[in-house]
Amino acid sequence: MSTLRSRLNVDLVEHPQSRPALLIEAGVLSPPQCEQLHANPKVSLHPLLTQPEYTNLREHGPMLVAWDARGGDNLDELEALNSLARHALQPALCGWLVSTCPPEQLAQHLAQANRMMGPDGDDYLLRYHVPHVLDALSRRDVAWSQAFFAPLVVWWWRVPSPQDNRAAWRSHRGLARPQPVTLPPLHPDPALWSALLGDDLEAHLILHSLEQFTPSVFAVDCPGERLSQVAHLLSQVSVHGLTREEDRFDYVLWCLTQPAAPERLPRWPQALAAAQAGGARLAQTLMTMN
């Protein structure tokens, strides 16, 4: 049993009324994967972009995936969801949540956080489920963050681990409240605003560049789905500790255009080491070593 799964197991035993759920970026899944997920009678899906202005993004954005154990307990649900997380949903997996709220209520609670007010007074979409945003929110001991995490026993998300080039996991514990709380609009201070922009701004810039010069790399037309794909790939490249803009762009472009992920190539360790050391660009090394 993996360390993460064993910790989830402990929390579910200690909180027998709690339930596990996966948080995925649905836009990363292929159409056949989406069809298979929607066709599973034991799976319940709870999109998080519930506001009317996000209607076109709803089925391509973040959503909770829960399991109906049909008379079983929360450990049976964990077993079933773990299988999905390791196989069918692995490319889209963002995190694990254990909550004392039913999944539909938890989704309603989280959806309250979709909007935040920027320094200019306008509303912005808060992608609270991506690693750098969760890192920022979990470190803030303020009333809004406490209320945001309140219905959760624990939230696990992937974080960069460049030392061993694998995804590590970080967690934040909530208050395990059985009822959701009302979230006021988030008004981030300048430091938090800068931290929250993070990869989202980068994702928009890369998406704009790709659509302008190489739009054929996308197999879908939906802007929201394209943005989800780019944002998810950026979260993956962060796991490898790549910080140069050109290397991060190369990784996204490679994953969108090549049949095999770069991590599966024999030359990946050398290409990664060169990029991390400030040497040749990632794509250059991958192609010259082909």
C-alpha cells in the first residue's frame, strides 16, 4: 500500500462518516475517457465551475469524482477511486479530498471560491485546485482560508519534487465540519495576488502563443479545454523542477505533439539534467539524442 493511500485509509477510519473524492481536471481527458467516466453507474461527477458565466467551461474544468459503494463503507470507496486514480484518471488527477460533507455539498462549498476580486476591483477566476494556489492558501492563517478548508478532513495535492523528479504530495488539514460554511469573496493582498497568478498567467500566455503560431497541436476547439490541458501540463513540468520559460514551453509543446511523454524516453534523464543545469534547451536535447 502506498504511503498516500495508507494515510487516506487512516483518516477514513478515524472519521467513519467521511468520504473520499478525487479532484480532476476534466479537460485533460480524451473524449473516450470522458464517455467511459460518464457511463460508469457507480461514479458521481460534481463539476466545480457552477456559475452561469462558466457554462462553456463546466465540463472541461475541475470536478469532484465520487464513488457509490452501494452498501459498502468509505474504505470500499477509497479502493475503487484509487483504481481510477492509478489508471483511467491518472492524467487528469489533481488531488484527493476527504470530507465529512457529501460530495455534492462539498462541490457547492468549493464552487463559492471560483471568484476572487483583483486589485482593480474586477472579478477573476480562482483556480484554487492547482498546486501553487493551494500552497499559497494553505499557508495563510486567515479567516477566509480557514473557512475554505473547513469541511475537509484533509486535502492532498501534488507538489514539485525536483530532487527525485517525481511528484510528491502535500496536504492541508481542515476542521472536518459536517456542514459547509458561507465563503465571502476573496480579496487577496498584493503578496497573495502575486502568488495566486502563478502558473495561470503562464498558461494563458503559452496558450496564446500556441494558438497564434501552431493551433494544429490541439485536438479540441474549446478554449477552456485547451487552457485546462496547458495548465495541467505546466503543473506536471513543475514537478520536474524546470523553471526556464523556454523549457516549460518545450515540455508543453512536446506533450501536445508527440505520441510518447518525454518522461518515458530513455534520454529523458540527460535532457532534464541539462535543462536544470541551465544548459541546452529541453527540446534541443531530446531531439538531438533521438
